[in-house]
Amino acid sequence: MEQVHSQGKTKSNGGWTTLHLASYFGQKDIVEELLKRGVDVNTQNYGGDTALHVAALCGRQEVVLLLLRHGACATLLNGCAQTPRDITDDDEVITMLEAAERREGRKMEERLLNAARDGDCGVVAQLLSKSRPPDVNCKDSHGDTALHIAASRGHKECVEVLVKSGGSFSTMNKNGHSVLDVTKDDQMRFFLEKCQENAITARKFEGQLWKKSDFLSWNSHWVVLENGSVSWYCKQSDTACGNRRQGYKPLIKAQCVVKSWDKYFFSLKCCDGSVHHFKVSSRCTEPEISRKVKEKVAEEAMDLLSHSLQATESYQRMLESQVGVFVSMVKNEDNNDMTGPELIKAREICELCSEACSVLRHCVDLLSQREEVWH
């Protein structure tokens, strides 16, 4: 048995260990003995499969249950972005794996909430960077999300990571309080308000890129940049299913490095120390990329100008109303000496606001006409 144990830690034939082989053939006694002797239950072969993957594939119900009891991860993805549940047709095995996935999901949510409570930014970032991360808006027994907890305790770095990962400002706890409602510190409140503004204007970008794998090969991925994070999938259709995501990294404090000698290649250095290499397809010509960038910039500029115009008109109407009230008040004053200068100044302000709105509206009209020409 000592020889089996020593071989259980050795990879051969595609990275298969003794635990893989015993699980595949349903050798429960050997699997149990290996686990008792401390073999890593989540070791992956060169295809990314764990012992739980191969046991589930073959419908080895007793082995699956044994592996789960010894801490086998039911949500670990193989090289094809599949969990053990994805590759089995056995109903009993599927039921066991679904229950294990729910338990693991809840454990990760509890870890996320506790890390937010302790201000442990590293753990928060690590959990949210998993290929299948916990729900960033999960709640504790009081209905508080991790963002509620971190904000109320003044953990700014945790708040920043949570916001970048899609933490919601509008979610209410059981007392009907939002994140801003539970924030007592003025500096934290100001920081949250700025984050909320940025979250409103943030845009989603996605497209095909080549990503370097651990085996020095380049694989095509559909990459999504959203909510201050980057995710990658095998293909575009997988983006509809979160469990098909092959990788995820928050971009808080990340660095993008571009090589001067290769305009298509760039590296992404993340806050957890990991480095990811991407490459733009050489078929995307520079003029085409430039045109798409210009279109994006023009579209964003139009949106911002339209929003500014609406806000300006709204404030101008409010100002006109207040000036009207002011004029009425001055007219009713007994001291006639006050009426002249105040009335003249009030009317000047009102006229200037109207002119400003008119000019801004004209600018937007001109840009709209230019956009129609572009399209």
C-alpha cells in the first residue's frame, strides 16, 4: 500500500494519478486508503480533470460520495470549462453534485461576507477572481451585502474591489437601507457617490482575443470587459451562461503592459500577482480598429452631450422659476430703492441661461447631423 500511496502523488500518462485511475475504475477501497494518507483530492491531470470528474463521468456513485466527503471541489473546471456535473448522465451523481455545488457556493458567500467584515481585501479579490465566483450581492442574515458591510466599516479597498466586481448600490437590507444609508463616514460616502457615478457611465466591451495558455500555446477566447473586471470564455455564446466562464480577474490596481515591438500583444498584471497574456488578431487591421474606436468615442460624446443638455435645461427651468419668485418678492417690497438693480440683474441671469441652453442645443444638433453622415 505504501507503493500505491507514493504513486498516488505521481503523475503519468496524461497527468493521471493513482487516485484518478482508482476513481475511474470504481475502486472505492483504494480511493479511501489514498485519501486517508493525504493524497490531494483535487489534483488535475493534463486535461484539467480531477478524480471527481472521472468518477462522475463513469457514474461511480460511491466513489463520488467518498470524494465529496473528503473535500473534492464540485465546481472546479477542467480544460473544457466543464464541472463534474457537466460531464455525467447519472441522475444520482447529478443530485449529489448539485447539492455539493450549493454548499460550496454558500461557503464562498460566507467567506466573502466575513472578508468584507474584516476588511481583508486580498481574500475578497481572490474569491471574486475565481472562474465561478460567489454572488457579489449575496446577503447575510440581516440582508446586508458585502458592500453594505465593507462601507459601514470604512473598508475603502474592499469597497473598491466589490464595486468593480458589480456590487449593487440599490440593494436594500432587511431594514430597507441601501449602501449609502448605512455609511456614516463622510469621506466614505463621498467615495461611494463617485463610484456610483462612474458605475452609471461605465460601458461594456467585448470581442475576440488570443490568450496564452499555461502550455505556451495560444487559444482563441471571447473576452468581456465589464464592471471593472475582465472575463474570458471559449466562445461568444458561452457568455449567456456564467458557469462557462474560463477565467475572471478584477482590474483594481491591475497594470496593462504593451510591448513596443509587437503592436498586437499585451500583458495584464493583476493585483493577485497573476499575469495574463493576450494578443489581438492580426486580421484586425489598424484602420479598422481606429475606425471602431472613433465610432465608440463619438457615440459616448453624443450621449454625454445629450445628458448635459438635459441637465442644463432642467437647471435653467429651475433657475427661471426661482428668478420669477425673486422678481415677485422684490416688487412687493415697500422700499422702492431695492427694485431697480435686483430686477435688472435677475432678468439678465435668466436671459443668459436661456442663451446658454440654446447654444448647447445647437452644438448637439450639429454633432447629430455629423453622426448621420458617418453612418
